[in-house]
Amino acid sequence: MDKPGIALSGAPVGMLFGKLKAIRVTAVFLLTLSLLSGEVSLAAQSSDILRVAETSGEKDLTGSISKYPSVQSCLEPNSKLRLEPYWRDLNEKSDLWVCFFRIIEQLKTDDEIRSWLAQFDIKLVKAPYSRLGPNGHSLGFMCRKINPKCRIKWNRVEVTIPYILTPYAFGFIAYYKGEKLEDFQVTVERE
């Protein structure tokens, strides 16, 4: 006969402790997962990436944001150049959008962006843009397939382009209001 307080519902004490231990391990695991996802969310929130993606009309960036959670995750690990993208890993337009956004966000000023692009023989174009009001301007660049320093896999960047019509250029346009990045567009051009 079981003594009161030693067994519950006829279950032996060892089974009860085993179940409690399993519940505790599961709870710790779930808490750890929620904290990790919270850290990723906090990292994304500290960036303007979600706000600008919404403004830009970019709908399907979740995979690329998870794949490239920071600017460091976008960079060629063995490069001697400053902030060189890991070109061969940028397989989709959304990858280009996320990584170039992260790099541009880190560089902050027009002069830093201009200096960074010069490493790849790319020129920055700056133009006033009235859509964003009197203190709005835009920055942009275009990298053509003939530039050996833009080493993306050209036939994989834009899935909507038929395989025989590989892209010949890609670029971005960043729209600023004052110093704040308000809109960011990545373009992929066909041959």
C-alpha cells in the first residue's frame, strides 16, 4: 500500500520525478528558444530593415533576413577589402536587398558609401529627389556583368528572368529624407 504524499495517482515516486524532470527540461528548452528568437528579433528591431522593407514594398524578405541577420553574415570572410559582400552566396534579389541594405546602413554617410563602392570600380550617383521633400536625396549605383569585381552568380539572381536571359546589371537606389534612410530599392536588369 502506498503511503500518502509519496505517490500520486498510484504512480511510483521515480516515475513522477522522471515526468517532472522531463517537463523542466522541456520548459528550459522552450525558454532558451524564445530568448534566442527574442535576440534575433531585437537585432532586427535595432535596424531599420523592417520599417524600410515595408515602405519599399518588399514582401518576402523573411528568409533573407534570417539568412543574413547582421552585416557580418553578408561579408566575404577572407577578403582584404572593406565590407566586401559574399557575392557567390547572393542567389536571390531578396539576398541582394538585405545585404546591401545592411552594408549601406552601417556605412551611414554618402562619402563612406562612395569610398566603399570605389573598391569595386562602381561609382555612386547622388541626386536630389523631390518626392521626399526639400531635404530629400537619393543615392544609387549600377554594377554591370562586365565588371569582374561584381562576382554574383548572374543567372541565379532573379528567378523571374528566364534562364537564357541572364541579368546583366544590378544596383540599388537609397532614398533619404535628411540623414534618415526612407526607401531602398534593388533593381536587376535583363540582357
